[in-house]
Amino acid sequence: MNGNVPSPTGSDDQAEQRVRLGLRLKSTREYLGLSQQQVAERTGIVRSAVSDIERGMRRVEVMELQKLARLYRLPASYFLDEEEAADAGEHALAGLPRTGRPLSEGDRIEVAKFIQYLHARRQAEEEDGVLRPSLGPEGGA
């Protein structure tokens, strides 16, 4: 048998990439307070596939990654970034104008996470048909 034949699950490098991608997807989902079932319902990806993707046991298809990125309100590039400590803030805030004093890296990450949360919450409200009108930060008009 040829020693160059890849294993059925791919090379070690591909396995590492799947695990890294899965961990980013899982941590984002958990940060947003979504269950795997909720993700499955909102993306059309079966729950067991979401689980396998998050554990790095299954390759994610391009269309699936696009659906997940859209749900999580992050560009797909964040999940594909090869750096282990990819900066979600860098990806999420790349298009925002810079004003005043620059934010620290930690602050940018927190802002990006909060933006993710707000977008996901609004989308969930829209999908559930319970969208409340935006009343400002204090809940008043």
C-alpha cells in the first residue's frame, strides 16, 4: 500500500484546522447563549452536524460556514484565521471608522463580543416574531 495515501479523516494539519475552527464556532455560540439545537433550527444544519463540526470531527462546508457566520454576525474570515489567538475585534470592527483614542486589543474584543450579542439577540427576536421596537439604551423613548 502507498504510504502517501492520506487517512480518511485528512492530515494532521487539516485535523488541527478543523479543531481550531470548531472551537471558535463553539465559543462564539456559547458566548451568544445559543444551544446547538437553536443553531440547527436557525441554519438548517442538523444538530449532530453542529456538534461534530464544533468538535473538529467533521469538515464544515462553505455554505454551512456562511450560515454560521451570518448567524453569529462575524465574517467567515474570523473563523478561518489561522492564528490561534485570532482577534475577533479586528475582524468585526475592520470596517468601523476610527475616532478618538484607539481602543486596546482587549477592549476591541469586548466590543466585538457585545456587537455579536446584540446582533444575535435582534435576529433571534425577529425570527421568533417578538421584535421589540428600539427604545434607546434606557428602554424609554
